[in-house]
Amino acid sequence: MERPAHHQKLEVGAYIVTLALAIPSFIFAKILNPSPFQDFLINLSATFAGAGFLFFLLNRFFGIETGTFLGNDGPISATKFFKHDFDDLRDRLGNAESIDINGITLARTSNTYINEFNKCLAHGGSVRILIVDPKHPVLEAVANRFNKHQDANKIRREIEQSLDNLETLFSSGRKNKSFQIRLSDAVPPFGIWLIDAGNKNAEIWAEIYSFRGNRDPALHLLPNRDGEWFNFFQEQYEILWNNSTEWRP
């Protein structure tokens, strides 16, 4: 998620002020040479420069934003953090060390990203897929949520199609458990895409399922930036996974 424009402006302003203090101090130190104030001014210039560099590192690599220092805890528009669709994740998934996904049918996902899942497994990564059990009575409740059709049989066929697509991945992951599919008897309230869990590059895409809506809002979460809610959705995935049953072709 991008920083708001006013945060970016404040960040640039902080750098300008730092340079405006550091550079003149260094120039005056050179002009006053020799002078008892020379060492003081050089140290002052180095302090300003070091503070600016430290701020840059914290802001860029640890997700600390300008708004945090200013105590900007005011209301934030939902358009700042909700997305209409996922970003294009093809390269991200293909190069990932681990992929954990849950969903209802995953029909579109299994068609769209099957090659990326295979690439992940080919270079030693792991893939876990959690999907609703097509034989469970809960499918009636699942069908009731869909906008395009409220037919449990059609939902069942979509899930079976996904399983047929995903079955081809077992040849590369059967021996070392790098590829697993589980079936859930619960209606998930959201779809979770957890990429590179436990890695510094970890990220979560959480898709909030609507009731017969035309689109589902999505959240993009990073561990350093969104620690509490990143952990929440990661734990939710594990709870769903542990309350499901293994599927084998």
C-alpha cells in the first residue's frame, strides 16, 4: 500500500530541513578555519547528516512513516487501504518460497496460476491449497453467497474442476509434502493468499467475500507495516487449515 501524498511531502520536507542544517554548518566550519568553533560545527553537521540518514533507513526498510512521528491517528478513508482487485502476482508466486491460499472454489485461481504454482514447486518451494469440500452439505450455504448462481451443483462442479487442475501438481510435490490440498467443511469469510510466510518478504492478500456482490474488496498486508493484522490473517489461515481434511487424487 502506498503512503498518502501528504506523508510523502512531509518526508521530503524532513530531508530538505536536514540538508539545510547540515550543509551550512559544514561550510561555516571550513570558512572559520582555524577557529575554536570549527570542531563544534563539523560535529553538528555530522549529527544532522546522520539523523537524516537514520530516518531514511527506518522509513524505507522498517516501514516507519512520517505520519507516525507526527501522531497522525485521524480517520483514514477506506479507499486508502481497500483494493478492488489483486495485483498481478504471476512473478511473485513463481519465485515464492511458500504459497498458502484458501478460497471457496478457486476455479479462476487454479486456471490462472497453475503454471506459477508449478514454478514454485520446481525450485523447491511449497504450496498449500485449502478449498471447500465439494461433497459437504455446507455447499448449500456457500452457493447462497454467490451472485452469478445460487446452485450448489454448479459450485460443486467448479470445485471439482479446480481439483482436477491442481491434481497435476502432485507429481512434483508428493514425495516431500511440498504440495498439499485440504478440504474444508466451513464457509470461509475471506480468501487469504499468504506468500513467503516467515520470510522478510512475506505478504498477505486478504479478500473479503461479499454477499452476492459483483466484487470483493481486498487488503494488502505486510508484517513490518501491518503487524497486528498480518498476524491475525496468518493465524486465521492456520486455524482453517488445521480444521480441514487432507485430499488426495
